[in-house]
Amino acid sequence: MNYCARCLYPENAKPYIIFDDQGVCSGCRVAEAYDQVDWPQRERLLRETLQGYQSRARDAHAHYDCIIPVSGGKDSHYQVHLIKNVYGLNPLLVTYNHLFNAPLGLRNLENLFQRMSCDLVRFSSGPETVRKISKHMLKQVGDPTWHYHAGILTVPIQMAVRFNIPLIIWAENNFSNLVGTFNPQDMVEFSRKHRKDFGLRGVEADELIGPDSGLEWSDIGPFLYPDDDDIERVGVRGIYLSNFIRWNEHEQALAMHRTYDFQPSATTRERTFNRYAKLDDLHANGVHDYLKYLKFGYGRATDDASTHIRAGLMTREQGIELVRKHDHARPSDLETWLDFVDMSESEFFASIDALRDPQIWDRAPDGQWIATDSVANHIDGPAVTDARLPLKPNANYDFPRGRYAMSDPRWLLEYDGYKYL
Ligand SMILES: [Zn+2]
């Protein structure tokens, strides 16, 4: 397996990654390209765009200027902070309740609602429907969280049509930014195709219906994209803030903690060192990330460490140590999730067999699966030396102790003895 000489991604990274002659991946090259953007010009463009939609809403005596899809996490806080408190729009917040809520996630959603004082629509799917979809999509594509993505990528569009609100403001185009699908010059916007390809794993909701899944037409309401005629009539348009504002999730998380009391995880997490992202889910996200490892041989620590390496916050060697610690970890709550979907452990692992990437997994004669490679086998070499980025002057990750200094924004990541200040 080839691994990027700068970050930690393997060549089978999803959805699609390419390597250049220097052995550096498309995600790293696109991250470099973001450094070249004229950000003041982009910010002016954002301001003009928002003002245009706000004038239009006022002329139409509309209640809302835009929709912001939210989960309640750090990005949600930052989106609403910018749109309401910096640019002065009146957004309608829309959230999709995937039913696997963690107390901290619910607390942060409530915090967002109270602190920002916006109107909020929360759409919940029925538990039996979620159970059926989770089980079916685990077997089909190895992802029990399909409904998370389908819900949050569809319900806001339905609300845009229902309430006649053309502008939807998303945070970061992170599905494609990790692997560098689009350049910053593309100014890519939300689209139905983009949603299906990157968010829904190529599966639209009506394809779920049938005897295998036990799902019926009445189950898939929140996941059906509005008709083209309705989209056109309202003029629905989805923009990503990361095309207009220099995105720095580490600093944004800290700023949202300090300003609005967004809370990161107080405890060490099993499958990543990152304490401030993906906090809303109690069980299925761990299973989702573990499945990525079982299918492709890498997990969330690879995603998070690669982002940090590209930002000059961590060396590649430090990232590899974190990947060794976290990527293969079996979630301790796997049984809880299996109970919810009514599936045995052997059924769970058997359902993954056909989805394991043969580029990375071999099966021993005794039936055990063995990962044939890892980024830990590709620590150094001339390409790694050539591709190395300088660390930022304030990158003071205290690696042996697994924490940052308290004076550093990144203390939100791994800090043993974390306490709320
Ligand atoms: Zn890379």
C-alpha cells in the first residue's frame, strides 16, 4: 500500500484520493492551495451574497433570511455565530435527530439554542425505522449511520422548500476536503449529486425499500430530496462557509468554547485523540469509524492526525503514534449498538467480510483477518523528508504526555485532567 509522504492517508482512502510524483496526496495539495486564496476578497463576496439574500427576504416579508443545518457541535456554534451575530441575518436552524444521542451532544445543542436564541426545527425519525435502516445499510455498504448523513443532508432542503427559504449555509465541505476532491477555486456549492455521491454513499432513499430491508415508502420521508421543480421555484442554493472564511477548526472550537460555552469531551476517546468533534452520538459513530478500519485499514485518528499535520500542528511521526493507538481500537460499546439493531457479534463481523478491501486485508487459514500494511510501516524515506511541512511556531504538542500546554488552543484535544475553566 502507498501512503502519502506528508500526511497519513493510504491510496485506498475514501471517497477518492490521488498521489502526485512526490508521493503527496490530493488532500495535502488542496490544503496548500487554500493558503493561496485571497481571503479578504472572499469575505467581501460572502458579505455581498448574504446582504442580497437578506434584502430579498425582507422584500418578501419572509420570517427567515436563510437556513443553517446544525448538529449542535463546534461548527454549528461557529456558523450561527457568524451568520447571526457577525452578519446580522435571522437564520432558521434545522437539525436531524438520528436517535443515537450522547448527553454531551444534547447539552451542546441546547446550549446553541439558548445562547443563539434562534428558531429551531428538530426532525426525528421513528426508532423502528432507524433500526431497520442501520441494519440494512451495515450489510449493504458497511455503514450503520447512513441515516445521519441522509437526514442532515435532506431535511434542511425539505425545509427550504416548505418555508420558501432559498439560502442554506453549510459549514465545511469536509467529505471532499479530507481527500482533496475540489480546489478552492472551484467554489463548489451543495448539490443533489454531491449529496448522493459523498454523503449517501451513492444510495438514494427509495432504493432502500424492499423485502430485504423491511422498509416501506412510509419509512423514508425525511430522506427524499424535493422535486427539481420545487428546488427551482424556491431557488434553493447551498453554500459552504469554508469557501469564504479561512477555516481553522481548532481555533474555532476554542473560540466557541470561550465565547458561547460549547463543551468538548471531558474524557479520552477510544477511536481518536480529538476531543471536540463528532460529540453528538453515543454509540454508532464509534461503530462507523471502526467499520472504516475493518473495510479499508484506517480510521478516524488517520483523518484527524492528517488534518493536524497539514495545518503544521503535528509531525507525521506524532500522527503515526496516534494512529497506532486509536485506529484499530474496537469500540467498547459495540455490544450496546448491536443490541439496538438486534444483531449478534458474529453476524456483524460476517457482514463485513465481503466489504474488506483486498488491497489491505488478507485472510489467514484459520479465518482471522490480517492487515497486510499500515502507515506505521512507512515512517521515513526521502519522499517523507522532501514533503515535510514546517511546524507552526506555536505547535507545542507535548507528545510523550499526549497533551498540549494549557496556553495552547489545542488543549481541547488530549489533556488528562481536563476541567472546564
Ligand atoms: Zn497527504
